[in-house]
Amino acid sequence: MGRPAIIELTPTPLDDDELIARIYRGLGDATRIRILRLLLDGPMSQKDIVAVVGLSQGRVSQHLTCLIWCGYLESEKRGRVVEYRIANGRVAALLDLGVGFLESTQGDIGSCRIVEEDDSTNVE
């Protein structure tokens, strides 16, 4: 079943396999995982997220934007402060699945080599 990609200028139908891959690509950065885990405890401002994560405001902003586009987070402006919060209750379940997988494989994922389709220099 094809579904439109919502952030594309011209919506292109994508099959479910591509959309599922995008779910995992959205989670494919340790900083984004860290931000999601922080926000599971409740809403936070970008300033507070920056203080905990330890990256520049610009880098954190890029990660927050990605997480919003992908539907993991939502934001709300309160005066001059923007608060970020988990947008979907299933985010916790996705993260828990990752932890469970990590535990069940005894950390084998640490030796995983990701090969991108367009990257011929990383061929197995």
C-alpha cells in the first residue's frame, strides 16, 4: 500500500517497506535516541535539552527538527520558550524494543557494519 511522504514538496507514494525503513532512519542517531529518552520523562525546553545532551544549540535544533518531521516529537511555544514532548506513546515501545534486542543479542550489534546502497567503498 503506497502512502504519501508528508514532507516532500511533491508527495510521492512510498511502499510500506520504505516507510518502515524511514522509521528506523529517524532513530538512526545516538543523539536523537538520547533526546527521546530524555523526553520520556516529560516535556523540556531546547535550552534544557542542550544542557543535558552537551551539543551546540544548532546541532540539537537539527535533531529536534528531524524528530518532529518523523512524528516522534511535537513542540509547543509557551511565551518565548518552545517545549518539546513525545508525540506518540509508541515511541517508548520502540526504544524498549531496541533495548530488548540489544540484551537478547548480547551486544552483537556493536560489530554491525552498515552498508549504504550508494556507498561502494563500504562493500562487505
